[in-house]
Amino acid sequence: MFHRVLHADPHEVRKTLVDLRNRFAEAVDADALGRLELVLAEVMNNVAEHAATQGVGAGCMHLCIVMQDGGLSCAITDDGGKLPADCLKPRGLPALDPLDLPEGGFGWFLIQGLTQSLCYYREDHRNCLAFTVPYHQVS
């Protein structure tokens, strides 16, 4: 199990990801750990980016990860603004001109593609996002 309560800023996110890698490196295959880091970096940095505009209390995140058979189950909660309704709609990559690629906008596509059982709900003023990243345990 891995649990952190952290301030939503890029330095705290980076430190948490390093701690997470240290915690699971010997138990989880490198591919799954890389996917987990990518998803968490995307989610937590989004929270950090939007927390600055939300006011007092919005900058606190809770992260909990549990190893289960076949995957790492994750839950992230924060007191920021509500997630836009279209974020979790299934989507594919839009047709893109390789000479005019946008800088961003791929975050939720990546999150959806790298996770299973992705769900979101809002309870009072708190966002709750949960998902599983599948893996193969290291022998």
C-alpha cells in the first residue's frame, strides 16, 4: 500500500512519484510502473494546475494505491473544482496534421488508454477519481 497527503504543486507531485517508484520497484514490472507514473503525473499535475485558481483548500490531494491481483488500484481525491463532464467520455485520437500537432489535450486520452475501471464522482466539494493500472508481479 502507498498513501500520501500532499500539497498540489509540481514539486510535491514529483517527490510523490519518486517515492511511489521506490515503494513498488521491486514488486511491479517496469512497464506497469511507468504507466502508473504517467497516469498519476497527468492527473496530479492537472489538479495542481487547476488548484491555483480554486482558492483555499483546493491545493490538497490524497493519494492511495493498493496492490491487488492483476493491478494497482488507485484513488485520488482533492477539494478542487468539479471535473468537466466531457473528460471521462470515451474518446479516440482526433485526426491530426503531423505538421501542426497541439502541445496538449492528450491527457484524458492517455489516462483512459492506460487504466481500467476508471470512475469519477463528486461528493459535496470533493473530487474522487479511481482506476486500476494492470500489471504483472515481479517474481
